[in-house]
Amino acid sequence: MRLFCILIALIVFTACTSTAPIVDSIHIPSSPQTSPPTEDFVPLSLEVRPCIYHQTVSSNMAIQTDGSVWSLGQTPAEKIKESAVAVSDNPHASFILLEDGTLWGMGLNTWGEVGDSTFEDKDEPVLILENVRMVDGSAALLNDGNLYRWGHHRLMYRNGVNDLNPERDATPYPVKALDNVVYFVQDGLTVFAIQEDGSLWGWGHNGRGELGLGHARDIPVGEPVRIRDDVQRVWVGSGERTYMLDYENTLWGTGGRYWRRGNYIFVPILENVVDFGMGSFHSVAVTSDGRLWTWGENLRGQLGIGKGVTEFAYAPVYVMDQVVRVYVGNSETVAIREDGSMWVWGGAGVGSLLRGFERDYINSDIPFKVTDNVHSVYIGGGMHILKNDGTLWRWGYDEAIGGAHEPVLIMENVRLPY
């Protein structure tokens, strides 16, 4: 009943401010791909899927079971490093976390993205930090709870100045941002961190109210600001919006399309959420009963309910059941069901081909099955599918394999993330 009230309140609250079609009821697709719930489906635990501190696949690297790191962007693959536990990247640089806690970086370094105190490109990994627990692009969380960032993130503090240059506006070495941190996320412009006591802190760009501070002033917030308490997870991404999950597994959102509401604070979206992801203008959540819900833009069928239903849904709409994990790209969505099958829908935007080549922009507005036995998926610069048997498959455009209408096997013995 509480969930129903939340959905109705959200619809009523936005109806007077939007000219786009609005979903005012839950839609259940009648396509054969979405089967009805089964009696033997075991409800998911309300324990949220753990933060993957040790990501083993990125857009251009993968870790094998022996700890060796191999490149993915060339044939044959080349070994980069050994004794690795995690990999990460940003648009220009790549990072490798080793078993001994040392963090290594390489790649383009115009804005100090590598973090080695220089602006020189690095073809080989160089040491950045020690005692690292988690890495996400040009940021790292240390074992002592200190969060460090580096690179061009200081661009957002210049308040609209356009004459930017690396020497003045970038920080090519790690700088401490906050302490007592247990988890963090960033999108290059905005940063969120959760401290040990469950408090949520944010700083950076706030032009669409993505910090949830009650305003959307286009003046970057340069220092961490305490936003609210009792937070277990947070997500920030393109579309300038933010979502957080409280201790009761209620999902809240602010920024982006929610700026039309005029309050610029976190508002409740959905209860009993156990997994979540978002694209450029759409969002996806899985609840403890295994149901998958979507909302946001639907111009490329990214909601999975058919493009003829609505152009934009302000409230969650039901798509399919028996889902345990979800992964989201710019305008595409991937769902992993209880049986390990992988289902995809949405637009074939940059980086993923889905049903056709990238240049064809072939969309599927309802879920279709791709393959089985899937453990996890990485979307970025293409789509990497990691199966339970340790095989890694590429789906999308790649200079090494060209365009692939179907997943192509590119590596075996890849370590599963944990």
C-alpha cells in the first residue's frame, strides 16, 4: 500500500509541470519474452548486491584467475601486470589495483588523469598510491577510509571560466577529499561518499539539483556537504541526477528530470530495492520479489515496455520478473534472470550494438534473450559479458574484432568479480 501511495504521489506531483506523455498506471508487456512469475521463485534478500570493490573487467582490460591483467583492445592480447585484484578506467586512463594494495595507472594524461604528478602520457603502468581498497577512475579509497581524487575534477570549481589549462586547473596528483569513507561514486563532475556512520556527503556540480541540497544553482560546491543520514548506497551518472538507497531499502532520487518538480531534494521512488542502474535518461531497479521496474525516457525503447506506450515515464513501470541483477548503458538495459539468462532492450547507442551494428541504431523496445550462464556484464566502449565458466564475450564494435551481431569469445579463465 505504501508503494502504491508513493507512485501515485509522484505522478500527481509532476503532471502539472510536464508536456510529455505520463504513465499513470503500471504496464505489463504482453510479449512472449516476459513470462509470468513462477511459484518456485525464491524472493531476493533485502541485502543489496555488494559494492564490487574488485571489478575484474573494464573497457580495455581483464584479470585472469592467476591475477594477470591482459589488454582487450588488441589482438593478440598483451599482459600488462600480475597479481591484480581489480581494474578500472576513465575516458582517458586505466588503473590496476594489486594484491599488495598498490594502485597503478597508465594512459592519456593531459589533465593529470593518471595521477603520477605529471602531465605526460604513460604507456606503461606507474605507481600512484599504496594501501588502496577501492578504485573508480581517477579516485581511490584507502584502507584507512581516506578518499583521494586527482585529475581534471577541479575544472568544476572554476565557476564557468572558459580559459582552462592543465597547469592551473588540474591536479595531477592524489588529493585527500574526505575521511571515514566506506563507499563513493563519481561521474567526473559530481562526487558522493558514504561515511562509516551512514551519512551521505556530496560535492561538485549542482546545476540540475543533483546534490539534493534544495536548490539547483549552477555554482559548483567545492567542499563536501553533509546531505542526509542512514544511507547504504548511492549512484550518480549522466543525465545529472542522483539516486540513494536508505537503510530500509527505499530508493530516493533527485536532479536531472526531477528538477521539474522545483524542490531539488531527494524524493522516494520505490521500496524494497535490491539492485539499481541508470542510463543517460532512464533508470532501472530490481525489487526483492525479483521484479524489474523502469522509468524515464523511452524514445529508444529503453524502458522495455514498447515505444508506443509513452515517451517518458515519471513513475516506475513493471517490465519482467525473476531478475537478480541489472546493468545499464546510455540507452540500453541488460537484465540477468535467476536462471542465468541475459535479456537486453533499448537503443543501439554508442558503444553497444545490441541487435545490429552501432551505426544502424537498431532498437528493441521489449526484452529479448541473448545468451545463458551469465555472471556479470560491463557496459562501456562496447559490452563485455562474463559467464560463470570464466569466459569473456564481446558484443559491440571493437577495432580488434570489428562489429559483432552476436557475442564473440575473446578470453577464457577470467576471474569473477567479488
